[in-house]
Amino acid sequence: MSNAVETCIESVALALREAELLKVAIAPVLPQLGDQSADVDIAYAVQEVNTQRALKEGRRLVGRKIGLTSKVVQAQLGVDQPDFGMLFADMAYGDGEAIPAGRLIQPKVEAEIALIIDRDLTQEKHTYADIISATRYALPAIEVVDSRIENWKISLIDTVADNASSAAYVLGSRPVPLDNLDLVNCKMTMTRADEVVSQGQGKACLANPLNAAVWLADEMVRRGRPLLAGDIILTGALGPMVVAHPGDAFHVEIEGFGSVTVVFAAE
């Protein structure tokens, strides 16, 4: 990698980090990193710079989120595989705990299935059996996404560089073993007050959330950050994401998993 490319990566990473800290979105970074056909590895290099920065600041890496698990969204961005972002402990909120006003820029929410693993996943190629045997339990989850790019005008390169647009997450509190669950046909309903705002099923996530988990495990080994015992995997959205406003509360029910709630404090 040339010095010019490395300088560009550092510059874009700093701009995204400052946007997150200052709560001010910036213009798309795609023009700086290359066109839509640019090697996505450059965008992941930007993400890695900010991951290293976070670790040096003492933030604790606790898992990964998987994005772009909807075939419709993949088609919109012209890609044929998901992406990933890092989850840190300070991004977690308790079930029903309010996310402070002003903490995020332009948040949206999506319902997901979380897997909590209890052994390292270090094989070059993983199988369903590897993921199932490594999963201690599953939980219902809500991911809060928040692009640091103005008006969510994102390409694949933008979202990958921006930690896959990840911002916060809420896990349910009732762990459930995988053998008690139907990962494919489980129904999801998200409500805001009494209004249903998103619905879906497990199969909305790459036909089976385990497909997403297998992809992630392989990809993290390839990129030198394998999933480790204790890590959280947010496997991907089960239905359409929904814009969140101050004062909103979203309640998610996933068949077999139970429920989880995220609250956005009023301004």
C-alpha cells in the first residue's frame, strides 16, 4: 500500500471519528477512497484504524455486527455479500434503558438475533455445526445504526469505513439455547407505542442467521480478528429498519426468543 493511500486512510478515519464525537455528519467518503468498484479492503482499512484507536483508548471489543444481510439492500448497493462492524462494550444499553438525547446523529433501529459464543472460532472455513456448538445461547436484540455520513447517502465503501454504520445495541435478558429455536421461521414484530413499524422472519437474514454467522466467522479469520469466546454476534436485520426520534420507544418480540426494548430519551 502506497504512502498516499495510507495517508488517505488515516485522514478518512480521523474525519469519521471526529464526526462521531462531534455529532456532526460529513459528506460521503467514497470520493476520497475510490469509486464504487474500489477494493473494499481500503474501506476496511479505515475501519481498522478506528478500531485500533478505540482499543488504545481503552474501549473493550466485545463482538461484531453483520450488516447488508438483506438481498434487497445488497442489490441497492451493488454487492453480493454482507459487511461487518465492531461492537464495543460502551455501545451496549440495557433492556429498556434510555439512550441519552444528543448521543447519536440520525439513528435508526432494526431487530436482530444475537448469538453469544463460548469458544474461539479460528478455522479457515466454518460450518453450521461449528457455529451451533460454539453458541452458548441466543438473545433477541435491537441494533441502533447511525451513519456518520450526511443524510444516509451511503455506498458500500462509506458504510464499511464507518464501522458498518454501527452505533449502539440492546440485548434481551433471557438467554435461550439454539435447540429450542426456529431460526428460519421465527416471526419478528417491532412496535412503537401501539403501532407495528417493522415485521419479518429469521429467514430475512440471508435465508438463515447461521449463514450470516458462518460468513462472519470465516471473514474475521481471513482479516486477522477471529471471533473469540464471549463475543457477541449481531446476525443481521429480520425486517426493515425504522427511523428513531427523541422520545421514541421500540419494543421487539421475536417468536421463541422473547422481547427487548430500546428507548430514546426526549430532548
